[in-house]
Amino acid sequence: MDSLIPFTTSGSLVDCVDRKMLVVLRDGRKLQGVLRSYDQFANLVLEDTVERIYHQDVFAEMWRGLYLIRGENVVLLGEIDLDQEDEVPLRQVEWSVLEPYHKQDIADRKRREDIKSQILYEQKGFCKEGGEGDGY
């Protein structure tokens, strides 16, 4: 019966339950946690969740605990290879050290997107509809 479930449905998540997953959200946040449950709308429940931020070759983590994610906000979902997880050439630092750099990266990205949106509107006639997080 499982072979009849199309890969594009939330039924394809059945093999991911109880595995450590990386979830990238529409707003750019990156969460890591153990997938405990999901439903037909691809809403996810992550346990032991941490949010990671990155800047150049360093990262920081903030404990988030149990996390419920609405399926429409998921951009990417992937399993973390536990054998290679520790081999990533990044250095961990405290959240408070990295957060200002991360916020600056977000502001710079938003500024670039605003400039791009303005150029597309003025020169190509594209609509400026959409809001934050609608880039995917």
C-alpha cells in the first residue's frame, strides 16, 4: 500500500518520523529537530528543536524545544546525516555574539530585494505585490 502513495504528498514523510531533520522556513529561519509528527497539510511537529544562525564560517544555536510548524511555511525539509554532522567545518559561537551580524545580513538581504523589486517595477512592469517571506 505504501508504494501507492505519491512522493509529492505528505505521506512521503512517513520515513522521516523519529529522525533528525533540517527545516528551512519561508522567513529564512533554519530549524533542526527530531520530526515527531505531521499531518495531511504537511504541518510538522519537531522535538528538541534548535534554531541556527550562520555568518561566514561560524554558527550559533538557540534552544526552541517543541515546535509546531505550519506546512505552508516550509521551504525545505531534509534529513541530517548523523555520521557527517560533526564534520561540518564551522565553528560554534554564542548566540549573543553572532546575532548582530545575522540581523545585519537580514537587513542587507532585504535592502537588495527592495532594490531589485523597484528595478523590476520601474523597468519591466512587474507588480510589487507580496510581502515578507513571499520570495519562495
